[in-house]
Amino acid sequence: MMEYLIDLLKILLPAGVVLYGMYLVIVSFIAKDREKMLIDLKTQNTQVVLPVRLQAAERLSLLLERITPNHLVRRINSGGMTAAELHTVLLSEVREEFSHNFSQQVYFSEETWEAVKRAVEEVTTIINLSRQSLDKEASGMDLAKAIFAQSLERKNDAIAYALKQVKSEINIYF
């Protein structure tokens, strides 16, 4: 009986070692295959997502340029508007530009998107403060001058910072 157990162990022990070795080879093969598939998937994803992210960066950059107070006032201000009319149109334009580009936030970090939101809020503040500094009968030209003065005083730092954030996030890919 004892000889039978020893003979059985002589057969089972090498067979177990061989089976364990085969298990390790198969697991290693599957892991390498999975890793290769993930790399291929990431490469394909990058080929699709990178152009979309670049387009989103272009759109945010354009948003920031369009809401820069100097550009905004020059584009919107037509002669003959009162300060109240120009104020309303300017705020509407800023809100419309922002809402039109709201979906771009999915392509950027929270920090970059917050910088863009702060820039929009800064422009809104400049427009509102400029309007508050004028009397009710002021012309659109008076408001434009007040916005330019307020903008120079604040130096559009929020817009410059947001633009810098967008550019730095895109530069990661190049």
C-alpha cells in the first residue's frame, strides 16, 4: 500500500508542477494580450479625442477673445444706443457666448473650466460696474468709455489666466 502511494505521488507531483506551469504561462499570455488591446484602444481613442479636444480649445479661446471687453464693445456698440440698451445687449451677448460653449467643459479639467467661468464673471462684473457708475441718461458711448476704463483698471487678468490655462492643458499633448 505504501509503495502504491509513493508511485502515485511520483506521478501526481510532476503532473501538478506541469499543470501549474501551464497555468502561469496562460495567465501571462492573457495579461499581455489584454495589455496590448488596452494600448490599441488608447491609441484609437487618442486619434479620435485629440482633434475634438483641440477644437474645444479653439472654441474656448475664441469665447475668451470674444468676451474681452474691448472686443465685445467694439463688436456690439452701434451708434445711437443708450447706456441701458448697450448694457442689456452686452450682458446678453456674454451669456449667449458662454452658454453656446458650455459643453466644452467636458474636455477640460475642473481648474481650467473654473478659470473660464471666472473670466465670464469678471466681464459681467466690469459691464455692471461700468453701468452703475453712469447716470440713467448716459449714452452707449459713455458706457463704452466706462467699460474701457474699468477694463484697463482690472487688466483682464481673469481672461488672460483662463486663456493660459486652456493653452497649458492643450500643450500636454504636444
